[in-house]
Amino acid sequence: MGEANTLARLVIALGVIFLFVAALYPGSETGWNQFSESLGGQNFPTFTNPFDASNLFATLYPGGPSTPPIYTGTAIGTNNGCADNNDDYWKCMRDYNGTDSEESYLALTTPIDLIFGAYTNFFLTSDTGNGRFLQSITTDVWCQSSGTNEAIGLDEVGYIDEKNDGTDQNAFQNIQTSVQYCPLSPKWGKISIDSTVTTQPNTGSDRRFVLQLGTLENISGTELRISTVVVRMTFSDATSCAGGDFFTNLGCQLSAIWDAIVKFFALIANGTIFGGQVIAFVFSLIGGVLIGLFSSIAFFFAVPGAPSTVQAIISAIFVGILAWILYIILKTVRGTSTI
């Protein structure tokens, strides 16, 4: 125990000496500087798991009228091209900055020829994912309940996909998880509706999403005002096999099995590479420490400007210190037996 304490004191003393020498003789710490610079350019290795599916987060906005155009109410304002007609009503809800301070909006109500409901349909910007899995949908709506003492809930939030020309409409299953209510006038507010996706849309760059938004209630005599709509979708990079015939789906499933096999062997290869990188990283750290230590010790065997007698004394002292450290290390390695 006494020898171990002595060794610890020697190491601390050497550290203090190295510090003072580095301050008095700039350049004596060159080895440590090189180690620091090399370490600064290194990062701990990262392991890449080929089975980890990355996600794509898409933000979609109103992109045009549905086929046919639908809005049960009146378009208010002219901001962003908003107009009360079948060509431009959807622009009242489009704002790439989140909200236009309600300078334009749709004022939806239940018309006299309907028993219940007030809603609008429009298609969204962007495609339907190009083969990716649609995982979740969040619909952000800036809205207001007007002409009523009870807040109006958005309980009609549904999506379909269709071709870009408005044909071949497909109602994939998406279900909103809760009903959110628009604040009472004169207050406007942002609400967010999450939807789960249980069946996949038909995907492709030639297809688009259509949103039906509103309420199933009869709100005749009142207004559900919608100022801005922003849709956030999460896609997985896994390839979807939905939407094709039997042979197409079979080929897709076989491709998915082969992809899993390839990823398994990639996992083994990546693990081997990662292990090698970790070992190399550890050895580079050890090597850097040893280089810095030896370069600092070497400095004391050739102190700049030291008289030969003084240099001989310093060298003898450090030889003794190193011999003592080596003795303690060897004795520790061999145990209590005599060296």
C-alpha cells in the first residue's frame, strides 16, 4: 500500500512538473498538442443498424379544389388569392407561414338542403409517398366557432388518395383519435387532430391526398370558420406492398424477404466493422497518451540552455524516477513475490 501511495505521489508530482515546464518552455508540450489535435478530429465510432427504418416528415398545404369542388359556406377575404368561387376557395386556408392572422377564411355552415354537416374538400400539395409507408397524420387547423355559445368540434377529418387528374379515388382507412373544438368568437386558435393509419393509400408521384374537413353536426345559423390548414405526415422508408394485384403483391413480399436477408448480413458486417473501429479508437487514445508522455519526459533529458552538470543531475533524477515507477509496475504485475 505504501509503494502504491508513493507511485501516486510521483505521478502527481510529474504532472505538476510537466505543467510548469510547459508554461516556462513553450513547445515542450508539442506531443500533447499533437494528441489534442488528433483527438479533436476523431469521434467515437457509430454503429449503423440496417434494420432501423428512417422516417420522412412531410408538411402539406391546401393545393387546389377537390373533384368536384366542395365547401358548404362562404369564402371571406382576398388574402393569398382567396375568393368565393369553386376555383379559389381553398386558397383561403393556405398559408405557408402558419397563419395569415385570419385575413381570409372559410365560413362553413349547414345549408338548408342538408340535415347535418358543414365541411370542405380540397387536395393537398405533394404526392402520396412514392412507395413509403404512411405511419401517422396530424392536421393543424386555425379556426373559430362563430354565432354560438358552444364550441364547434372538428369531428370530420378524413383523407383519401386519388390520381392527379381527380380520378381513381381510393378511401384508405385513417381514423382521427379525438375531437378538438374551435375557440368561441372573437378568439381564433390552433387545434391539432391526430389520425391513425390502418390501411395504406395507393402511393406514387402521380397521386395526391384529398382532405375532407369540417363537422358532422348541424350548425345551421352558426359558422365554423377555418383560416389555415397545415398537414404533417410521417412516412417510413419501408416499401409498401399495398394496392397491387396478387402477383404484384407476391413479388413485393418476396422482395421484402430478400431485403431482410441482405440486411441481416449487413448487420453482421457492420457489427464487425464497428468492433474494429472501437479497438482502433481505443488504441489511438492510448498511443496519443504515450506519445505525449514520452515527449514530455524526453524534454527533461535535453533541457534547453541547461549547463551540462545541471543536465546530468536532472537526467539522473528522472532515470531514477522512471526506474522506480517501472519497479512498482513490475512488482504489481507479479504480485507479492520478490523480483
